[in-house]
Amino acid sequence: MSFWKRAFPTLLLMLVAGSALAAGGDLGAVKKAEVNIPAIVMFLVFVAATLGITYWAAQRTKTAKDFYAAGGGITGFQNGLAIAGDYMSAASFLGISGLVFLNGYDGVIFSVGWLVGWPIIMFLIAEQLRNLGKYTYADIVAYRFERVPMRTLAATAALIVVILYLIGQMVGAGKLIQVLFGLDYTYAVIIVGILIILYVTFGGMLATTWVQIIKACLLLAGATIIAFGALYLASDGSMSPERMFAKAVEARKGDLSIMGPGKLVSDPIEAISLGLALMFGTAGLPHILMRFFTVSNAIEARKSVFYATGWIGYFYILTFLMGFGAIVLLTGHPEFADPSAVGGIKGGQNMAAVNLSAAVGGNLLLGFISAVAFATILAVVSGLTLAGASAISHDLYANVFAHGNVDEQQEVRVSKMATVVLGIIAILLGIAFEKQNIAYLVALTFSVAASANFPILLMSIYYGKMTTRGALIGGWLGLISATVLVIVGPTVWKEILQLGDPLFGYKYPAFISMTIAFLGIWIGSIMDNSERAKKEHEAFIAQDVRCQTGIGAEGAASH
Amino acid sequence: MQQDLVHAIKSNPKYHELVSKRSRFAWIMSVVMLVIYYAFILTIAFDKPFMATPLWSGSVTTVGIPIGIGVIISAFILTGIYIRRANAVFDKLNREIKEEVL
């Protein structure tokens, strides 16, 4: 620990100096923005503040519980903001507002699907998670089952989801920084990688959570200013959405189709499957599930979901306003035009919100939003990295390889090493995937989360007759079928590999792979007559009592 | 947890009341959310012209917009309803169980 403490200020200096240097150098290449001074200043302020928090958190992070779960001392309100922060990734901030800018109403369909997963999480798993779990969601699925195979399955699925999600975030980060700060893609990816390693190794969950909370507040404030500013300007000062919509249709030369659903959902089966993946995929994302262990009890876990749902819903309504505001305020304005890019605006459709901030508040707001967008990526990537590192140290190392015989300090050391390794992997993947089409990653991430993680999680809480064998069969089948079906589906098979007509016609395979997973669990469990299965049935009673009442839960208040 | 404690809780009638009340409520609320969401997405899949109908005669705003925002708000309201009932009923039962057995 003392090494970390001594090394920290030096690293901090190196990093700030390094990023300033990198920002100043190498500006000649094409497609990069001019240097935006307010953006760089605000970004450096954010980095300095978050590193300050990390230093503060490092001194409070001593035990494994501190590292993985911020000591269990986060309140429901704070955790709600942090969860909302995990959700308000650059993909949803820039992606959804860009989608609305491009297609109008269709953009709403994604946001609605992502949001409605939350109430279900609250009703069925949030409190139970808090009562049963310790640090990772594998704690729950391994609670009454055989430790080694269950942890291996849960950690594998968690790592796959984390890495897929990381690729998307890293590529997004690199491109965003390239456009916003005029910084080389590779430098951008490396800076993100170094910062997240610092946050996570030194500050653990406490720093990760506070970075996320601060960013959530900044992003909510920024999005509120842009959305209502845009509504004001786009409605000629009347604040009437109807007036803004009318002008948007006018800007699109009378094209009313932006006001209703378009091509995104045409096939009912695709619609159902997309819905399943978005809703239940959310309930299987390891970095989100982990947040439920940072609060002190089930009541706070419940509160977190309530606040998170409110903030996320409000944020999605803002992205909707931003998208339409962008149609009015960016279309036909030469200073934002770039005929060669998607959507005809600078940086392509995903920069709609960023360009809009300049239209609403000039260079200063543009700088603020650029800095916030970067902060968003840093915060989300840190959460993901921590979740991945926990799967390695807590599940694979401590419980699979060392069979639970490992002291806490050693486990924390391993998770710090895992963080460094994951950070480096993230940098390398970010560079490797720079020019790849990564659209399929969303389908894959959410389908795997919904088909492998969610079914075993839900069934281990509610299905008393589940056995290790059933869980393993269902979990692996869900994981494999989701992956294979995405690969032979339209996005990968046809668009990326260009092998002609896909073998499987749907982009989101969740309706099949989730069914396979649940059937696998059920059939595998009822066919299991082993001695072990009988013990596991009996153990369900004790698990259920703890799950329902919270008596015996980790960190529960003593009476 | 020790076996005798598990049995004490298991045989407490309030525990059964808590479990059955909460499970029933949680599943009903989940089904309500699923029905709202799937009504929304299947309307989009099957009846796009309906979603694109003007909200009032001559308006640009379509029926789909308040419906979409309505689904978002309904998610928030449902979580709010759950919290209210959980605070008033489930937590009270849970406290009583703890007082009786611990």
C-alpha cells in the first residue's frame, strides 16, 4: 500500500503533463477538430478533481469490502445517481440523440427498452441481490451450488460482457476525443486506459462510484441546459414542443415520417427479441449488478433503483428533445455542415448533441459538453474494469484457484493486478478495433447478458429445485447459443463477414437463446437425482430465508 | 445461518405472510410493466400509422410521442408504487419477524 501512496502524486503529475503535451502536439492530421481551449481546460479540471477523489478514496480503501463495494457505505440516493451514470454512457448520450437526429421517433424505441428493464430489476432481483451477495453477482449464483464450476461460468460470462462492452466504449472514446480535442486516436485511447487504471487500482469502488456520481451530475446539468436551450431556440422562444416539431419537419422539407416509428422495428419477432435483450440484458450487466453491493441494505438497494429510474427516464426525455432540437438548429446551418459525414453534420450523426451544444451555448458550452462526454467514458470504463477485475480476483482467483483459502490483502492485490491487465487489454482492443464496424457489439453484449447471466441469476433466487447441473447446462447453453446466433445473424454474417444471406434471420437472438437457457436450467435440474442435488434443494430454504428477510446478509445492520 | 434460526423464521406465520404478499405484488408489477412495454413495442411493429396519427387535428405532434414518454413515466411511477408498499407493508413485517426471532 505504501508504494501506491508514494507513487500516486508522481503518476498524477506525469499524466497531467502527458495529456497536455499530447494535446499540443500532432495536430496536422485530417478529420481532427481545431484545439478547443475551454474543452481542454475543463477536461483537465475534471481529471484533476477525479484524481483528487481517487487519492482521497485510496486512503479509505483498505479491506476487500472497501475495494469491491466501497465499504457498503454508499446511500441509496448516491447509488441511484451512480447507476444512472453507468447508464448514461457516451453511447446513450451521443448515440440516442444522434439516432433521434437522424431518424426522429425511432430513437425513442431504444431508450424505452433500456429503461423498462429497471422496474423489473427492482421488483424481482434488487433486494434479493443485496441480501444474498457480497461483491459480485457470482456470489449469488454460487450461494448454494458447487463453487468451482458455478464461479467459472459466472466469471466467464461476466468477463465476456465486460470485454465486449469495453471495446465499444474504448473505440467510442478514441473517436470522440479525436473529434473534440484534436488528439490522435491512439493517444486518446492510451490516456483513457491510464486514467481508468489509476482510478480503479488506487481508489477501488469508492473512487469509481464518486467519479460516476460527479459525472452523472455534470451530464444531467449539461443535457438539461442543451435540451431546454434548444427547445427555446427551436420553438422561437415559445418553449412549445409542437412548434419545435413543426420546425423540425419543415427543416426536413416536410418529411412527417420523423414523427412516427420508421424502419427500426418492422418484424414483430425482432421487436419482441430486441425488447427481451434490452430489458433483461440490463439485469445481467455485471458492472450494474455490482452497484447493489455498495449500499448498506435492501432498503437502500430499493431506493437506488427508484432514483436511478427517475434520472435515467428524465435523461432519455432530454435526449429526445436534443435530437429534435438538433434537426431544427443544425440542418441548413453551414457552420455545422459536413456533406460527407452521416447525417450531413460535422463528425457524423453521433456528434449531433455536441454540435447542438455549440449552437445553443457557443464555444464555452461546447467545451463543457466535450469535457463531460470524455468524463462519461472514463467513468463508465472504470466501472466496467472494476467489474471485470472483480470477476478475475474474487471469483476466479480466490474462489476457483485458491478454493477460498486466500487472505483479503492478497485478493485485493490480485484485483489490482487484474485491473492493470484489463486496462492494457482495453487499450489494445481499442486500437485493434479502431476501423472495425462495432455495431454488432451492442446486440452481442445485451444478448449474452440476457441469455447467460440473467436466467441463472433469476432462477437461483426463485427456483428451489435448481441444481448445479441444471444451472451449468442452462448457463453455458445460453452463453453459447447467444454468441453463435449473433455470429450467424445478419449483422456479423452478412454485413461484417459478407458471407451472403445470414443463417439466422434476426439481429437479436434473445428470444431463442433465453428460452434455451431457461429450458436448459429446468430440464437439467429435474433430471438431476444426485446426492448433491438433494443437498442443494435443502439449502434453498436457508437461502430463501436470508433472501427474503436480509437476516444474515453481508454488512446487515446488527440488532 | 444456523438451522434453528432458519426453522424459527420458517415457522413464523408473519414470514409466510411477507413472502406471499411480496412475491405476488412483485410478479404482478412485473407483468404490468411487461404488458405496458410490449403493448408499446407491438403497436410499433403492427400499427405504425396509428402511432403517426396527429395528436389533435392539424398538429405535428403524433400520438406516439405522449405514448413513448408515457411508457418512460410509467416505469418511474411503478417503481414509486412498489417503494411505497414496500416501506409501508413489507418492511414492517420484516421488522416484526426480526424482533420475534432474533
